[in-house]
Amino acid sequence: MLLETLDLRNDDILIYSQNRFNFNDSFKIIYKNHKNKRPHKISYFEVCNYVKSSSPKNLIIYRLLTNITQLDAYSTKYGYFIKINGKMELIYFDPVFAIKDLRHLRIDFDPSKFRFKIQQVGLTSLTKRENEPSFAEVYSFDLKAVEAQNQNDKIFADAIFAFDPDYSDEEFIAAPESDPEKGNEVINVIVEDRNPAQSHLNALKADDSVKAIELREEIVQLLKYALGIEEMKTAEIKKSKKTQEISSPPPDQTNLNLFELFKTTQKSDEISSREKENVVLKFE
């Protein structure tokens, strides 16, 4: 995933992930207003707070589509609910979370007949002020098997800061770690279906927005408990939200942001071509 806030007065940030099944080591944050721009570690749970804050932002996430019509989105363990084009939808921060979640979603299927897609989706938050942001979809395209297995959204951060002399991709390490690679896993169980059936694949929608938000918060707390992570103090959460919601006047068009990368003719043509691709995946 990649999250970029848009010209906040304070704490303007960019977050990217590296497609690892790790709640503490996959996500990195770069403070755009700092003189020395270097990645810092940020937890999955801190990322959730940034996603649901009302500050204006661009976002790249992943959508799961399957050929199961009665898929229970509310049985998710690793997904996250956000509002896209006016509807609450289950999304994933990385392809690895979508693959891992399939064992938890309440479905009864024959693995030999089960087919799915993982789409990369570009979103931008709408200007309407609400408790949580609503997003408009800017683009989406299917990931090929090799992309789903090796996707690393650090490439977007590197591209955004490509001409910034103050940027370094060397991570800031606050303290030594005993086992930084613990929990990292590579997806190597999916392949492309070269002769897919022409069946419609369905996104995971949530009809009850209130239920989806309540479930999302419950899952976050359960994951924290399972990982032995203490919940942030209420005062710290309120302070964090207050800081995130302070926004500035309209963006300076001279600054490069996430979707500027997709505005060139070459990139637009590439995305348009990719949007028409029909890549159906299956388990190996």
C-alpha cells in the first residue's frame, strides 16, 4: 500500500509497505516536511489511524474479487473496510494480506474451481468533511501472479522523491532489533489461469457501514491483543487525530505527489492498457 497526505501544515507524510505478512516491519513512514527524509518504522495499527483520519490523501490499496457470490466480507481477519464510490468495501493493504485472509473468509468452495483476482486500486479522498474519508477510485488493474507475489510499493516512494536531494531510502533505526525478519512470508501458491471461465468476479462489499466500522475496530483490537501490543492511550489517539486533521490551503501544483506519476502520456497509456487486462488467478 501507499498513503500520501496532501499538503498538511504539520506532519505531512508518505507511508509505503513491502508486501510482508508482518504487522510491525512491513510499513514505513517518511515525514515530507523533515529536512532529512528517511523511512521510519510504523506499525500496521498506526497505519490504520492514518487511513481512517479525515485528512486529504491519496491511497493505493488492493481489492480481492472472487467467483464466490455469497462471500462473507464480515468474516475477514486481515482486511480493512473503507468507503469507495459511496459504498463500504473490504480492501487489503497488501496482496499477502488478501491471500492470508482467504483461509478465514467463510466460504465453502472447491479449490480446483476457485478463481480470484487481486487488483491494485488508486484512490483519492473526496473533499467532503466527514468523520472518516470517502474515496473516489482513480484507477484499478489486475495484478499478475508474479506481481502479487513480489509487489513492493517502496517503488512509488522512490519515484516521488527521485529528484529530492534530501531523500535517502536508508531506514532510520531507533534501536537494535532481535529478529527483524520474523513473520515475513512470500506468497508462492498462486498462478495465472490461462483459460479462465468467463464468470463474473465479485468484490467484497459491506451493506451495513456501521457494522463494518465496528467490526474493523474489533479486529484491530483483537490483533493487538494477539500480538501483545498495548493500546495507545486515549489522549495520544486524540492528539494524533487532531494533528492529522489540520489541513492547509489548496495544494501547490509545483510539488510532485502520488498521482502526478500517472499524469504523463506514457503512464496514462500504460494504465489504460492494464485496466483492460483480464488476469484471473488460481491456487497452484
